[in-house]
Amino acid sequence: MRVTSITPMKNEGPYIVEWVAYHRMLGINDMLVFTNDCDDGTDQILERLDEMGLVRHIPNPSILHQNVRHHIHLVRYINHFPRLRRSDWVTHLDADEFVRVKTGGRRLKDLFEALPDAHIISLSLHSFGSCGENEISTGLQIEKFIKRQPLNSPQMPVKYFARPNNHILRLNNNAPVISKDHLAKVNWVNGSGKPIPEEICGSSKFKNLQRPHNGVALADIAHFAVRTAQGFIVQRDRGSANPLPNSGYDNLAKALKYWRKFNKNDDVDIFLVDEVPKTQSFVEELLLDPELRSLHHASLEWHKNRFENLVSQPKFKDLYKAIIDDHTEKYG
């Protein structure tokens, strides 16, 4: 069984090895990673992982076409890949998203066996906050970030796993696009295996599930959107993969709004902690490779140094203080 993931990356260096190790263990065995304009060695790390047979690293064609909307350009490009139609399952995942399977042996094969008639499985994303973590450091994200938004949130974004059959016109980021003629033939379910109404999943704007259509009993996705406070500053400097005109990505008010939206630390959730020993062991095994280890540590140092450089600038210094104060005010 081939399970293909499609992922854009820019300046994700310190987090890549964990993300790859975890999802390889989960059952994604065909990782396609597309990069653009990396400063921190992300592309070099992925090149080495490609040489080790763990991912396929491809420059995002957006850089050739000078299209700053890198993620949208990638989605359009990837749909021309014949290999997607030859895969058993396909998903779009970002580098800060970790799939969680809650049935059987907690691997993707267990999810697919639990839903043998499903064509598409939409998984809800839960925002996990910083847990008060400040510094950019080593250590697994799945161990550090154990607080999230409530499960009864009225609306949650979705990603998916899809069988790439002839019913699918296009594999988009949040959901596939199905022809209206074929929609009734597609068994489209949520993370509890419950059918999603056609009027929801058939919409070209389907990106979220509202109650009561959310379902997380069999699988969902942990979204580490902010990571640490210092990491968030470097992330804001990186910019958006889909910038809109006059979006003001580095604007203090908008950056703080993003932090407040995703820095959710309301409920403790240690589901992924059980995966720490195996993930840590696999990470350590991968880092036995001298070149990969050197690239990984160099990227970590780049992020630390970049943060220090950024907070010497007034706008980032103000943002850093604002997010620290906001977290302290809400969570102590």
C-alpha cells in the first residue's frame, strides 16, 4: 500500500526530522516535499533525507514562475503528477501537522481497515498551543505541546486522506474536488467514520467542519501552529505561503491576532506522548547519519540566531513582548 503526502516547506529545519520520523512510522511511505526560498538549510536537510530514501524533495515551481503564492501554485502543479493516481491514499499535510490515529495499533493501516468502504476521510485539526514554552530548542514537539483547544469547538479546519479514483477532479489542500455527477457515489466520512452531507463536502469552499459534523473518534490532526514564543517570531519573519495583497503579515496587530487564534492551551491532551519513545528512537537513528546530523544542528542554530537578530528590531521586540504578555495573562 502506498500512502502519499504532499507538503510545502520553507524554513522548517529544526522540526523536519521529527515530522518525517513520526509520519513514516505512522505509515506514510511516499513523502513529496516541495520547498521555496529556504534560508535555514531546510532544502539541504530534505536533499539528504531524499538521498537516504525517506522523502522526495522537489523545488516548488513557484520560484521559477516568481509566484509568491507558493502553496496555491504547488496545489495546481501537483495535480499533474501521474504518481498520485497510482497511490492507494493521498493527503496534503503541512510541517506543523501531526496525524493521530486512535484505533487498532494507531497506524494508518488500522484507520483504513476500520473504514474499508471510505473513499475520503476528512480529519479535523486541533490547535495545540505553546504550553508556555519559550525557547527554540531540541526536544520532540509531540512531547512538549500537550495542551489544545476544547474538542467541542464549534468549527474546525480539515485535512483528508483520499483514494485518488476517477471521481476526484482535483486534490486540493483541505479537501478534494469531486464532480457533481459523481458526488453521490463517493463515501466521504469524518474522523469518526460518519458520513458528511453532500451539501458540505460538495462545496468548492469546503475547508471546515462545524458541529455536529466533526468527528474525532478514529483519527484527527494535532496542529502545532505556533510552537514556542521564540519560534513564532521566526515564523512571522518567514512570511506566509499564500500572501494576499496588503495582508500585513508582519503587522503587530495581525500577528498578535494569529497568535491568539492558535495559541490554545485549554485542555491537556497527552495522546501523542505514547508515541514519544518510538519517535525519539527513530529520530536518533536518523541523526546517526553525520551529514544529516550536521545539517539539523546547523539549522537549529540558525533559528536561534535569527530570533536574536529579529528581537533587536523594534517591531519584532514589541511582538515578542506582546505574545509573552498575552500568554501569561490567559494561562499564567
